[in-house]
Amino acid sequence: MELRPFNDISYERFLSEDKLMGSRCRKCGVVSVPPRPICIKCHGSEMEWVDMKGKGKLVAFTCIAIGPPFMIKEGYDRRHPYVSGVVELEEGVKVVARIEGVDGTKPETIRIGTPVRIEFLHRGGGEDSMTFLAFRPL
Amino acid sequence: MRGRRKLGRGVAVVGAGMSKFGMYSDKDSKYLFAEAFHEMLSTVDKGIDPKDIDALYLGNFTNDFFVHQGHWGPIVSDLLGLTPKPATRTEGACASSALAFREGVFAIASGFYDVVLVGGVEEMSKRSTEEVTQGLAMAASPYEVKAGFTFPGVFGAIATAYFAKYGANREHLMNVTIKSHNNARLNPKAQFNVSIRDIMNQRIEKVRTKGGPIPVWKDEKEFLRDPEANPVVAWPMHLYDCCPISDGASCVLLAAEKIARDFTDNPLYVVGIGQGSGKGLHAKEDLTYFEATRYAAREAYGLSGLKPEDVQIAEVHDCFSIAEILHIEDLGFFKPGEGYKAVEEGLTRLNGSKPINTSGGLKCKGHPVGATGTGQLVEIWKQLRGEAGERQVPIKDLRVGATQSLGGTGGTCTLTILERR
């Protein structure tokens, strides 16, 4: 695991293994998710992988009625909007992700600050397989 | 920043023109740029021989994807008969021509050129909404795209964070939309030069001729609350919170200050320019402001020696209604969390103390991505010279105006301040 380069390819591979991983600067301790090869605080390049526990709270969201082709393919449309959001993890970093288990047609029922837990959405198969990061209210 | 920034020598805007922004099946982007160029030539009070233009900087974002041509600088240079003068394309997503302007200013300030044409162009409407959404997503971070975010989605999420932090709501966004439409009604170059009230009347008229129950809306807000009239795009962004898909072109002519009066007795001097870069949505410390705009503003104010209160009017990048509120806070016109109140109180209206987006903004004037930055400057050119017609702001001694652009989800932001002396 430690040999994987600190980049988006490794990040995606970890997601496919049901892991949300970030980088931690060995010099100053700053954590980044997705991982970064260079620390944006001290500009050091000695990184180590750090496992996110997958708990956090919703800090922003949107219910999308007109989505990109890959979301339309999943069956989402104007009548069936999906929800995307920004989640602040307990580790103090934020990630963008799909938000599951909420009703995109009733945005007034979705609350900023809601505690959420991680989910990994596996889609497609073989070479087309993708894992999407998602969160669901506890 | 080491030491104070300064321009090597002064630069002025001496001409400005734009095509009408809109959706055209019979006009391509070259033709639209030719229209903008022609209008620009007609605005140079003492005339300009195009042969005296030393270089072209052209902002464009989506040509590679939508038109399958990327090398648009020399193509426009050839169109205008400017070859073999150098032509350079700039890319900064929705701020592309704001960057062209900046490069043009630097090229003159360095002493290298005396007269530079800067502009932008975009052709978008010949593609489907899905294709345009996908194309524009090229300006977002890959993480946002994978999480399903669209551009309206990003700004929708920003709006929910702003609402939660400051207690604003959708009704406050409607104030921005209504104001933009009222201004655009007075702008013949706007894609939607109609007020919300006009749109309501048109709809009622349509039902009257076609038959069916006549819709009853008490006022503009009730119309905007009606999900039939104003459907959700990416909650809380509804149709009328979003700028349209547009084709269009705009350009301004820059000249060295020492020769500016050879072209006009009423040049506008470039007193402030700033540009910043910003992080993706997930990495922002706070979703309710753009660090890149704040940085650009510090640079531009620092260069000009002016303060936010000295800027009398501004065109800001209202790709979505919530964006206008964030920008007027980031530029220091209003305190963080008070922008929506200022809009509600009417301070940003045409006759307010700080008129914002007198052109109708991106929302109503249209947003042909690459043409927007210099398109904003065309409005400030008209206003500062007292040539804005019906929408001329009633400010006495109007001298200082600004334009702010935002590319992507805040990745590239600029502020430009012009002054009439």
C-alpha cells in the first residue's frame, strides 16, 4: 500500500477497495483527501497514506435535476433528481460526494450539519467498473 | 507579494464593441467577432486604422470541444485582416477574455506594443444542453464531476452553505434575478432584454390565444416560486437563477497612455488589475467566498490605490444568482453575509448607491463564456462615458467602474478597475 504514488489513480484504486485514503505530510502532518504529492502547507514531498474513518457531516448539498450523461444512465432525471454534496470528515478535511438515502425531490428535508457515514457505490463491470464515493445520513 | 505591484507604463481603453449575445443558427463565432470588431472601430472617437493594431489576444474556452477547432487566435486574426501580427489565445474558462485583457495590458505596459486588440468569443448554442453541460464541466475539478456536480450544482451547493451560515434563502436570490431582468430590459444587446413582468405577461398572452386556465401570479416572486414557470435545475438553483447558453463576441482596444488621446479625448485608464487562482470545492476553507476573487481584489485595489467604496459601478460574474451575492461581498462592496441584504434593499439597482450588472449581467445579457470578460468591459465603457442610454446610471461624476470575472468553480478570478479622468 505504501508504495502507491500519491495521486488520483491510487485514490481511485483505494475507493474500488472500499477505502477512502488521503495523504499525510510526514513533516508537518497536514492531511489531504484526495491525496497530494506535495504538501500545500510546507511544500514537503514526504507523504504517508492515511485511512479516513468515513464519518462526517454534510456542509453543502444540491439536488440535481439535469445531470451529466453518466448520471442520466443511472436513471436520474428531472423527476428523479440525485443529490451531491460536500462532507466534512471527522478528520477535519472535506470531500465532494454523492449523498444517498435522502429525497432529492424534497430538498427542504435535507439539513446542513446532518451526520453522515461513508458508502462506496460500485458501478459497471470489468474495465468499465467505477467506484463512486457516497455518504448516507446515520 | 514582494513590494508593491505597478504597471511599467499606463494603459487605456480607447474603444469597445460587442455583438448582441444570443442563440444563433445562422451566425458562427467568426461572424459574431466581426460584428464586435466593427462596433469597436466605430467607438474609437478619432478613428483607428486596423493596420496600427500590434497584436491580438483572444479569450476562448470551448472551441476545441464544441467546434473541434482549438487554434482560434490566428483564425480570428486572419478574419480581421490582421495577419501577420501575432495572435494569442488565452484560456481561463469563463474568465478567458478577462485574461486576454490582462495580457494585452501587460504587453503595452512592458513597452513592447502600443496598440493591442483584446477580446473573446464563444459559440455554444449549436450543441445540445447535455453536450454544453459536459463541455463546461471541463472547467470543474475532476472530483466534482465524478461526484455528479454540474455547474449549477456547484453553485447550488455554495448557496446552501451561504444560506446556512447567514440565514438567507431562495427569496433573496430572486431579488438578484428580478433586478438583472429589469436592467437587461433596457439593454438591446442582451439575450433576454425583458423584465420578469414582461415574461409573465407574455405567458399569460400565450395562454389567452391558445386557451387553458390563465395563470395568476400576484407578483414576480410568485412567478419565480411557480415550479412550472421556474423549474429546478440544481436545487436551490432554478431556471431563473442560471445564465443561459449563448453565442457572442466582444472586444476592446487598448493603447498606451501616452498615445491614448490620439484615439479619443475620453479614454478610460486601466488603474487596477488583479487575478487569483482558487482551490476546488472540497478544498475551500469556507464555501461562502472565493479566495481567488479576494486575492484579485487586493491586487487591483493595491495597484490603483482605490478602495471598494471608490468603485461606483461594477459588472460581476453572475453565472448564477448566488454568485453575484458572493462577488459583491468578496470585492468589499458589502460585508460578508450582508450582500443579500444590500440586494434586497435595492442598493445594487440601477438607481441604487452601488449599481451592479447594469447590463443585465450574465444572467440576462447572456454568457458566451469566452466573450464575457471583455463584454463586461463594454458595459463599463458605455457607463463611464455616459453612453449607456436608457440604463445610464444616475450617478453624478461617474468616474470609476470595475469588472470581475470568475472561471470554473472559482479557479480563476479577476478584477479590473477603469477610471475616466
